[in-house]
Amino acid sequence: MEKYEVMYILTNELEDEKKQAIMDRLSAIVTDASGTVEEVLSTAPWGTRTLAYPINKKREGFYVVMNIIADAATVKELGRIMNITDDVVRYMVLRKD
């Protein structure tokens, strides 16, 4: 098990309930891993920020940072889900030492 920091950007046009539902869904991927001691240490919504450059003709995004303890397979699955979720603009996963 390793510690990871996951930062992702959601489209800013979403309603608050939809943003919370996506954040809960991504947290559930980590905690629902069968038979392991994986957990979400913290989830910090940073709020709306201006993007460094336009992405899909959008200039603002809703930033979220999540600290987790997980194995590589769970992180790979988390990345796969974020890739296919249309409302996730960008994401980045960093392993913390």
C-alpha cells in the first residue's frame, strides 16, 4: 500500500449536487476495494479556479485534491474511471513518499 495524492478538475458548469456525486463516486472506488485496507485520508475541494490554458473551450474548472492509501490496481482503476467520466476535465495522480 502506498500513499497517493489525486488532483482532478471537474467542469465548472455542474450543479453542486452533481459535483458532490462525482466526488463521492471517486472516493467509493478506493474504499470499495475488496479485502484490502485502502482508505481515503482526505478530500479537499479547492473550488473554482482559472485554468492555465483553455481546455475544451473552458477557462475555469472546479479543483479537488484527494489523499488516499491504495495499491497500484486501485489507482489504475481510479484513473480508468476518471478517463471515461465526461465531467472530469483533467486529473493527476502522484505517489507520495
